Amino acid sequence: MGIIVLNQHEYQEIFRILNVTIGYIDKIASGFYGTEETALALLLGFKENKTLDQLSQIRYILQIAMEKQLSNQEYDEIIEKEVEIWKPPYDSSKEELLDMIRE
């Protein structure tokens, strides 16, 4: 598989999204000292910046570029690879979650 080539607008959009996302996460990491406050600020940042929507936009841009530039077989090989996804600790209490963050 070769390098995926994007147009200038696509590069700019991906860079903008990553710059904003990394920027506010970095500000939160350096500006909050308590575990709970940091976690809440991250949650608020994700909500107000629509971070999941923004990351989905990056995935969409890359997916369209891949579909255009790769053969069907190459594209299928990439999207069909198993990706390990973090499993949220749904049954954990607030205290247990905070302990996991502190570890």
C-alpha cells in the first residue's frame, strides 16, 4: 500500500481538527491538577468541541481518499483488519474509575 494523497483542503481540515483537539487537551492537562477536575474538564472539552464528530470527520476524509486511491482488495485488507478497541469499565463506580485514572 502506498501513501494516501489528500488535496490541500483535506490536509488543512485534518490539521485544523488535530490542532484544536490536541491544543485543548494539552491546556486541560497542564491547567488542572485534581483528577476529578481534569476528567470533568476533558469531558466538557469533548462535548463543547464536538470531538467525536471532529474525529469522525477525519475518518471520513481518509476513507474517501482511500476508496479513490486503493484497489478494492487493498481497501478491504485495511478496513477488515481487527482493531483492538478499548472496553469501557461500565460496571465501575466513580471511585473505581478515579483509582484507574490515578494508576
